[in-house]
Amino acid sequence: MANSTWDPGQYLKFSDERSRPFYDLIGRIGATAPDSVADIGCGPGQLTADLARRWPLAQVLGVDNSAEMIAAAGRVAADASDLDNLRFDLMDAGDWVPAEPVGVIVSNATIQWIPNHEDLLARWVDYLAADGWLAIQLPANYDQPVHALMRELISSPRWRHRIGEVELTRQSGDPVTYLDLLATAGCQVDAWETTYQHILTGEDPVLNWVRGTGLRPVLTALSPDDEPEFLTEYGALLRQAYPGRPYGTVLPFRRVFAVAHKP
């Protein structure tokens, strides 16, 4: 997974919009009383805490490879006086191996960063306990202007030598890709896609959205002197592609989901 510096505060600026796919995802999980739950790519941890509240008898683990995100998640755990079943570990998703079979594995908007994440999903099915559940959600908007303009800009003569090679998010396959993979592994699978029409407000809202996620590797590669200039240029392109309306700026965002049940 990409290891660029993450900013929990920037990520949480649109927490309602970012949380909605998570709740749509876990709403399809049929587990009633799992012994253990793992949230792989837990980010700042507030959604992992909701998993601990949903399954209070389960031991709930959140894993993320960002020290900044795990620090934020640790504060969530410290503030959650009602939860004694929640913990967080700093770890790459590809390195996580549970000591025992897991009742529920959730990965929300994470594995798009991982090369060959299909192989990782096959391993996670093996980690499930009998009657276990695996639920994943991935962004699928790689062809949209927010990403296309970023790629064009960083490869332009003006920026390509100042930024160098960066590892951008790889995005997802189509729902049928994950349906086939997980069904072939012996699971009962529900796979679908949704395009959300997020209405964002504030100044340069699409730029602020992507600064919390897909732009992080670019920001890490930029020098402090170059960052404001790049953001000014990229922000102007985004304002053209996503014009503001009296009620806000619409950001269409396609996401792919799969929930697998291991009998």
C-alpha cells in the first residue's frame, strides 16, 4: 500500500460523505455475534468504533499503515469509554495475518492502493472462520476528471521532473470481478456498484476532497515551495471541470462493493 503521509484532519473534512459507503457496505453483513472483527485500512478509527458498538461481544481490531491515522484512531479509542473491545495496530494491510480465524473482515476504500489486491482477497477468505463475512468497498472513478486531470498535470513538462515517479491509487475492478473471485473461493457473494452524487460546499471543495485521499502521494513528492503552485494550477482545472452551483459543487463518485459469506 502507498505509504505517503496522511492527514486525518483533511480526510475528515468530508466525513459524512466518506462514511456513507461504509454504512451501505456493512448494512449487508449478516453476522450476528462474531467473536472477532478486523477493519483493514481503518483510517482515523471512528468507523471502526462503530463496528465495536455493533458487535459488543467481538474483539475488534483496526489496522492501518499510516502512523498519523493510527494516532488519530488511538484518540478515538481513548475517548470511547463505552468500548473495551477495540484496539488499533500500525501495520500494512498486506502484512496482516490473524492468529485465529476471523468472524468479520471489513476493508473500506483501502485495497485500491494495493498491487494485485485480488490475491490479498483470496487470502482473506482463507482467514475467515466458518460462517464468516468479508466486506469490501473500493473507489471506481479513475476515469473521472478529478483523477484524469491529476495524471495529466503531474506528467506535463512543467511538473514531471519536479514531482518524479509517484504511486497513485490503482482503483477497482468491476463488481463482477469480485463476484467471480469470491464465489470461486466458495463464498456466497453480493456485489454491486453505486455512483454517489456528493454535494460539496466551501472554497475549492473538490480540491479539498482529493487532498484528503488520492492526492496524498503527489503532495508527499512535492517540495514545500512547489506545493502551493501545484495546488493553484490543479485547483483551477478542477473548478472548470466541477463548476459550483448555488447549492454547492456536485462530485459524482462511483464505488464498487462486495460482501462475501463463507458457509
